[in-house]
Amino acid sequence: MDVIWQGRQEYSHVENLQKNNLPRIKNTRQIEVWGLEFEPVVTLGKRSKVEQDLVASLTVLSNHGIQVLQTDRGGQATLHSP
């Protein structure tokens, strides 16, 4: 098992790293555990509805340095932050 510290990263960067590394490890028995912190971001999953799931406006979140990103993952709204 490999443990890899990624540090503090943008969510979209880590999402791309995961997608790009999947083919490399998919058909192996290799296990990788990534430790990291995300810059503040709210991810909106496939079932998310902005008007129902966010208690603050996009402007307020942006003014506080919090990105809001649509993802292809399941679920609703999730806050990721250090």
C-alpha cells in the first residue's frame, strides 16, 4: 500500500488526478491512499438543487472564498474545506 500526501489542493485538480490515475491502477492489486485537504468548495452532486441545498447565495459563498462546483457524483451538496 502506498500512502501519498497530496497537500492542500483544489477539488477539481484532485478529481482530475483521480480520473487520470484510475487506468494505471484499475487492473492491479495496488492500493493507494491519498491524504489531502481541499481548498474551500461546495460540490453539487447529481441530485443537488442549488435553491434547496445551499443556505447561502452563490455570491456570498464566492465572497468568502468558497467555490461551488457541479460534479458527476451522486448525492446533494457537500462542503469540503481544510
